Amino acid sequence: MERVLMKGNEIIGEAAIRSGCKLFFGYPITPSTEVIEYLSANFPRAGGTVLQAEDEIGAINMCYGASCTGARVMTASSSPGISLKQEGISYSAAVELPMVIVNVNRCGPGLGGLGPAQSDYFQSTKGGGHGDYRVITLAPSTAQELYDFTMQAFDLADKHRNPVLILSDGFLGQTMEPVVLKERPKAPEYDKSWIVNGSKGREKRILASYSLTNEIGEKNNLYWEKKYNGIQETEQQWEEFYAEDAEYLLVSYGTTGRICKSTVLNARKKGIKLGLIRPITLWPFPDKAFIPYKDKVKGMVTVELNTGQMIEDVKLAVECKMPVHLYRRQGGMLPTENEILNYVEDKFGLSKEGEA
Amino acid sequence: MEKVFARSKGLTDVPFSFCPGCTHGIIMRLIAEVLEELDIIEDTIGISPVGCAGFSQDFFSCDFIGAAHGRAQAVGIGAKRALPDKIVFTYQGDGDIAAIGTQHAIHAAARGEKITSIMVNNAIFGMTGGQMAPTSLEGMKTVTSPYGKDVSTTGYPIDMPTLVANLPGAVYVASVSVDSPKNIAQAKKAIKKAFKVQQAGLGFSLVSLLSTCPTNWNMSPSDSLKWLRENMMPVYKMGELKVTEEVESL
């Protein structure tokens, strides 16, 4: 298998091509722009369509239209652009349209800056737009995961007829790393009997989300709720790192999840039994990961690039049975492995006399 | 007995739900006849907007996608780019295409997207209860311009077909009316040409149809038609505004 050195955003583009994606609609925004640049250069000769839309709203609604025909489709943007897309994502969730949306998270609020952030966790995992819906959210932490999760995202989208979000950040998007260009995993045949492609030989179909009858509205909401519950039951993914015998756990995803691994290794060298739970699916949040630990671990620290968003899900997952603290950097700054460790030692009184 | 007039095959048997005197029904029938005559019902994907025009998804017998308010053209472009051999048309009101969705109208034309847009212009937001639109005329009384539309603060009516006709990617643009049998016949010709343009893959086509909203204009259906003729037709440039040579030779 081919092993290449590529920039994070380009890896997403290459994985999309190799996933059988047929169309990409986007609008340039830093730090996600290399996705549309890479596809503009490489997608047409692979038989794909790239269209630089008039705006983010146009791009997401083009995805909506293309997905209605059963084609694999993707868009990519960064935080402010993802905000603009939210109405379209809500409509796509309501019509149950498979599509892959990439958010290369930059720091905010407002125009903010270009540095890495995890400030869009709430937006990604709690719906994001209007109405009550969920979007499957995958959080890669390495180049290889950018590639693998992009491929997985297309299959999850088809499997559940639901938009899937890849939540990357400016650090992952801009970093060059080696990646193995694996073959596309063989996906099962997905039911496409719902698509709109001209009514030859069948009844006409309508794909829309309009319901003026409250009774029907409630029926629809119950149907979606059941689907989301099913996804929560079956699709949770996470990685455990030195968790089994841990007395304290870090919980972190994406870029900080990666930094936390170094923190864990450094702690172990000092004799501190620290471990890591790294959520891979942010929605569904992997609360199953916490079941074995909620009665035996002494405390947890979530490490985030925001004011503390995932920490709410962690506290719910451990039913507040132990202290859960937050270590965070913001505005595009990243923590070092040692400042995380210092915080852990400080919070749980682990510093030996004289060492601090 | 011989059947001399029947429902077009382009329509389902769902009865129109429009207010008395509304011209949506006439326009939908014209489009349905065109789809039937060109034998493209089963090859067509319609895009419905938000507003009274949104009901179109139930009335046409072809496949349909319901779009968010203003996004019909973006959605249609997505579908057309995925299935270039299908016929894609949007059916939108003036609020949808000339207010909240203006950017898509301009850029669909600029890129010469091979879709057909039908714009139904009644100079008002119908479904939400008769609010002022960017297409409302100077002095027009609506529930959000109760003292008459003051163009110095709320702007002049946007003539979308004229705007779009200036862009090279728009190859056929017509502004017609359904106020009289003669004009209805002309409107049908324009709609047919617009669909033929798409069949030939020539570029973007737009047909704007001046329409009435007796309910929100607070007029009888016949007074509404008279008002349309006397007030709207002088403001909006009428006729075929753009016919490229290629379209001419169709």
C-alpha cells in the first residue's frame, strides 16, 4: 500500500476520492481551503465534480440536492462557514441525507483566528442548527485517522442516512504527516430506494421535511429519535491508553487527545497511574467507555481547546461520581504535555514535596 | 362522449389548495402541459421552495425535492450536477428568488447552470400573510408597509429577469404574465422554450410570470388582474429579455 507525506486537509480530499465521492461543493475559508484546492486539482480527472459555490449556504444546499439523487457528496469549511451551513445541515438531517461535512475548527467566536480550537464541540454534537437532530461526529487526531475516518464517514452516512461531520482543526489540517493510502473497505450495499432521480417506472417521490400537522410532526420526531438512539447504542468509538489500571484519567480528543498521550507516558515515568480515554465519536458520545471506570478512578481531567464543552458529557457519563476538572487552552493556543501533567498533579495533590 | 379537455398528465390528482383567483394554478398547469408535451415528466426533478409555491411538490407528477427558503436553485444545481441528463427546474416565488435567495439566482445565471427557474412574481409575501417583498411596488400597501411602500427607505422593486439577463450564462430570460388568455398562451411558449434550452444543454433559463394575490392584495380576482396590468406591467420589463442565437435556432 502506498505511503505518502501529505498535508492533513489534502488527505481528506484524497480519502474522499478513494471513497467513491462524486461531488464536492465548497467555499474557500482558512484553515480548510486545501481541501477544495486539492480536489480542484485532482477530483476532475478521477471523474468527480468540484464546484466552488457563491457562498457556504449555496455549497451545503448543493450537497443537499446532490445527496437527494443518491450520489456521495462532501463539503468542507471552517467554523464561521460551518455556522452558515447550519440551516442546510438541519434540512439534510430532516430529509435523512447521507453527506460528509468537514469542519476544520478554527478559534472563535466571531471571525476569531486561524489557530486550532475545539470551540465547535457543542455545535457539532448537540445539533448545531434549528430543530432537534443529531449529526454523527468523528474526531481524528492523526493524519492516518483523517484518511481512515473520511472513508468511514461516507459509509456511516449511507448506513444511517444521516449527515456525518469530521471535526478536525487548524493544526491537523495544516500538518504534514505520513499516511498509508489504504484501499476502500468493502461497504455493504445500501438501500437507495428513497432517492429522487426521475420517476421512470415507479411512483413519483418527494424528498422534503414539511409537516403542518402536529400529529405527523410528533410522529416524525419520534422516528428520528429512535434512529438517533440506535446510533448511540451501536456506533460509539473511543481509544483507551493506559486506562486499565489508571487511578486518574485524562479525557481528550483530536489534537489534544494526541498531546495527552505524551502526558500519560511522562506521568507513568514518574509513577503516577494516569490513563487516557480518547473519544473518537463525539456524537454519539462514548459513554460506554466510562462504565468500567466510574466506580474505581479517583478523578478525571478533560483537556479541551475551549471553555469546557465536552466536560459536560464526561460528567454525565460518570454520573458525577468523582471530581472532573477541566484543563483548557483557547484562542488557538495548544497545551504542552507537561503543563497538562502539572495541572493533574496540582489538582489531585500528586506533587511530591520539594518537586513542585 | 368524447373527452375534449382533461387534467394534464404533468399534474397529480391532488386538488389545488390555492386561494380563489390565485394564478399559481394556471402557471402550474402550463408547466405540466409543457412537461407532458416534451415527454419529460419521468425525467424531471422539480425543486419546491418555501412559500405558496412550495405546495408545487404535491401537484406536479414528477419527482420533487423540497428546499429551504431561497435555496431552490442551489439544491437544483446539486441535483443537476449529479444527474446532468435529467431535467431540473425550480418553482419559486418572488420572495424566494429575489429576497432571501438572490445570490443563488445571480450565480446560477453567472455560471450558466443548466437548470430552468420559474419565478412567480405577485409582488408580495403570500404565505406569511402579505408582507412587503423586494418586488413590491412603490406606494404599495402591505402589512409591513401599511402606509405604502416608501422606496427611499425600503428600496425600489427588483426586476430579477432584467438583472439576470445581463449575465452571459443566462441564455434565455423571459418576463411574461398570466392576466389574459393571450398572455397565458405567450407564457406557455416562454416556459416551453426555457425547458427546450435545458434539453439542449445551452445554459441557464429563467421565466418570470407576473401573478396575482387577491387575498393579500385585498382585491377581487378580476380587480387583481386589472391591477397587475395597470401597475406591475409598466414597472417590470416584459417580453423575451434574452434570447441567444443558439436559443433562437432551437
